[in-house]
Amino acid sequence: MTRYKRHIALNEIGAKGQSKINNTSVLVVGVGGLGSPVIEYLSRAGVGVIGIIDFDNVELSNLQRQIIFSEDDLNKNKAMCAQEYIKRINSSIKTIAYSEALTIQNGSKIILQYDIIVDGTDDVKIRYLLNDFCVLLDKPLVYAALYKFEGQISVFNYNQGPTYRCLFPIIPKEDELPNCSQTGVLGVVPGILGIYQANEVLKIILDIGDVLSGKVLSINLLKNIHTTFRFSKNEIEVNKLIEKGFPYSDSISLMNSEYRISLNSLTIDDKCIFVDVRNEDEKPVITHKKIHHIPFGKLKNEILNIISDKKIIFFCSSGKRSIKAANFTNKNFNVQSFSLKEGVLALNKWINE
């Protein structure tokens, strides 16, 4: 217990509390700016089992804020890199890496194995999915979200308390959601919020302090303003969810694997066109007669210009924008659309081989 003696010295923790930490399992969903500091501090605290789920690969632009990665990790899966990072910090911890997206199909099986769930995602629709699994499986969900220089933290479904749907009952439309790749974010903001999340996890494990259940802590780091506001449990929303299960139609369809396609199943002569939905300043730039460039924000207005009898394969850096583009096009137009699993770097290599 020498490693944890500073914990044990605290009257609120002691050897018994540290034992609780060592015997708890936590699932971190998303290893980005939020998930990185969560993993850093929970592994150092000695959380016994840490699950990490993320289908994304490490990109150069991630290194500005995702503190557990280095240049040596570029183009490698985030969950696998995080697992190796934890092993270097604390070899006594059991780690399980899931290099896949969280979906309706796999969510229950994965989440059921853990005591506490941490939301480190940047996709609001996946937050609804996480929330609903946690309600149905009776798991506390530690949440954070950020925007530019500010963010918020809360804990949902703690001791059957208020949920994410109690705070945000209506799923917003795509064009109502800010995107940090477009709006930007100060690198320290997710770090600070992630540390708050790790702190809430430890308070839940130890049953100490004032857990942010039914409360949202809002932080503006540019103006140094901290505000806490309360919200109540919406019994109607919660009961509706429990009675009917997942109340989704197309709300989570962006995670549908049928819209993903691999380069291994294609040839350059296939009857298809590729659409780059990255912003114009993103690199590498790929030029080819089959490639069109339509930034995701302009897709609704410009997609009609390229629709034909050929199937459309969208691509970006990580697959997040491309799967949304494929989902939108399949829903609204009579044309086959897919998201390229491997992303822009693999496509660039494939074209130039």
C-alpha cells in the first residue's frame, strides 16, 4: 500500500477506502481531451479495473489537449494506446480496451461489466445512448461537456437520481450542435473538466463529499466564474425510458455499422465517388478525379451537385463526420452512401499505390 499512502493518510479514505478504490471498475467512454485526464488520475488512484472504449485513432491535432498520447501514438487506436499508457503508470490495474464504437448492439454487454461509467465523448447523441443504458442498467454516469473556454460537469443516475434526459429532454438537431474542430477549444479546458470527472468518480466510490447529482457545475475559465445550478428528476421521462426501453428511431442511426465500408472491399475501378467532408484547411490534401470536396457544414446545400447513380463514399480524419454524412444522405436521398472506415490517411496511401 506504499503507493497509496497519501490516500490512506486521509481520514476520509484510510486503508478501507483505498481498498474500495482497488476493487471498483470504471468504464471510460471516449479517450479524448476529457477521457485522457480521467484515465491518468484513476489509474494513479488505483481503480482496480479500467475499461476504455474508443474506435478513433490518434491524430496530430489531438496532442494539443489529449495528454496521455505522444507523437509515437499517431495513427494508432486510442483505446489500445490508453491501455499501454495505464500499464506504464500502474501495472497492478486490469485494463480492457475496446477499439470500437459504442452502439445499441454492444452497449449493454460492455456497460454491464462496470460499476461507474464516465462520459468522455464529444457526440451528444452518444450521450443519450450512454444515459439510457445507465438508467436501464442502474449505473451512475459521470458527465462533462465543453465549449471554447468553458464547460460543465454533472453526475447522472446516481442512486437513481436525475438523468441526462431530465436535464436535456429533447435531442438537438445536427445544425444546433457546436463542434470543437470548428469552434476551437483551449487545451487546458478539457484537462480541468476531466480532473473534475475523476474527482466525482472517487467521491462516488468512497461515498464521501457532495456528489454532483441533480446539480451542474458550470465553469468559465476565461472569466474565472464557477456556478452551480440544480435540476430535478423528470419522472415521466425516466419512466417512459424504463417502460419502453430505447426510445430511438433514427436518433442514434449514425452509429449504424451498415453505413461503414472498408478499403479492403473496394477497387479503384468501382462505380463510386469519394467525398472529402473535412474542412478546406485540413491536411493531407488529396486530389483525384474521383474525389470531391464538400466540408461537412456545407453538405446539405451542395450534396445535390454530385448525386448520381454511383455510390458515395464519404471520408474524413476519424470517421465521425463521414458517418454523419452517410447517415444524412441515406436518409434523405435515394443513393447508396457509406463512411470510409480507415479515413483519409489510408485512402491517400491506397490511391497512390
